[in-house]
Amino acid sequence: MKKFFICIFLISIFSTQAFAQITKDQILPVTLNRTETHSIVSKINGVTYPIFISLPGSYYNTDKTYPVVYMLDGYSSFGIVTQMAKLLAFSKELPELIIVGISSEGGAKEFNYNRARDYTPTYIAPEKLPENTRAMIPISRGAEKFLGFIEKELIPFVESKYRFTPGDRTLAGHSLGGLFACYTLLEKTNLFNRYVIISPALFWDNGFILNKEKEFFEKEKPLDVIIYSEVGSLEESVFIESWKKFFDLIELHIYKGIRLKTGIAENETHYTIIPHIITRGLISVFGYK
């Protein structure tokens, strides 16, 4: 009996040492399958952008082409969107997609700085912003150059490297990213044919984007695009009211070619609504009849 307990003791020691050795030497970071990272230094605004690419599971087993989804805020939301997109493609609720996440160098502080710069179309001095948002928007008015980066540098890079379906590009954005998506819609209408716009910050600069829509309408331009937009019922009223005003104008003006679906997501806040980019938004724009 004494020998039995000695054996058990020795086994436990060796097992512990072996486990410690494995955890010490073989710890690896979690990676997302079929993803790649590239770094592009923009000649237009001088910013370095980490670009996250998610490829469909079948990409290397076929010669077919795929729609491309360009998503903003890749730093915070790339994992959510890509993993759900693969799951929904498996269940045939979405086609297989190439997803391009536009990310940011550094940590959370740099991420807030970069998105404030890139997604805002006009300049507002920080001291004129509400006090609780000043730290999140220390800089503004970089949208024109950022859109130039996407159009002239990022899209050509993606389309030179991957098998894409010609003319099938989607832009997805949330909050300030949603503001930028609306700006792109009116500034470079045909750059994307699908838009997923979630909780857009359309109150920016006293409703700048609403005035831009009125100018766009006066030029009698068509909007031959598919749009899905949503806002959470539990969001601050400034988000909800500006969102309603903008999309009421879009519906009122009856643009030629537009296919639009909007909704208020019940019991969703400004952040819990983020998964709707994929679960409602992409499903809607790719399933629109």
C-alpha cells in the first residue's frame, strides 16, 4: 500500500511538471482561420493601416469569385463579423464573403483618435463638443482623405490580390463609421453597391449629412444601391432622431434604383446593436429581393 501511494505521488509530480512545461513552452495566440493581415501606408494621408482579410472556407479549393465586404472599425469588430459570416455562410443564410477589416495601429487610445479623424467629414474644435465626447473626438475632418485611401489604394490592393466578384462591394459602418458610410453614399455613390449603416452619428456638425443629402437630391442623381440601416431603441435620442430625419428624407425623395430597409432594434443600446451589422445588416443586403 505504501508503494502504491508513492507511485501516485510520483505520477502527480511528473504530470504537474509536464503540464507546466506544455503551458510554458506551447502557449500560442488565438488566430482566426483563413485570415491574413497586411499593412498599407497611405500616400494620400500618410497613415499606416493594418488591413485584416477574412477569406471564405472554400477560397483555396475553387476558382470562383466572391463579394467583398469592407468593414470599418476592424480593430474592435473584425472577429465578430468574420466568425458570424462564416457560420451564416455554412447555414446558407449568407453567401461566402471576403471581408476586409480596416484597422488601426496601436491600442484603444490610438483607435479612438484614428477613427475620429478618418470618419468625420468636417472640422469641429474639441472645446465645442459635449464634454463627455471630447476625449473620444480630439481631431476631425479626415473623411475626404480616408475615402480617397479606400477608393484609390485599398480597393485596388484588394482587387489585385484576391478573386472578387466585379461590382459587388459592401461598406459596413457603426456610429462614426455609420456617419462615414452615409458620407460615402452621397460623395462616391457608386463606389459600393451595398451599405450596412448601424447607429450612424448623423447629428455630427449640426446635421451636416442631412444638408448634404438635400444638395444631392437637388442634383437629381439616382441612388442605385441596396441599404440596410438600423438604430437601437435604447440609444440616446440624438442618435435616434437624426437617424429618423435622414432616412425619412431618403424615403421622401424616392431615389431611382434605391432598395432601402430600415428598422429600430428593440432593447438594443449603441453597443449591443453592433452584431446587427452581420445578423441583420448583411443578411438583409444580400437577401434583398
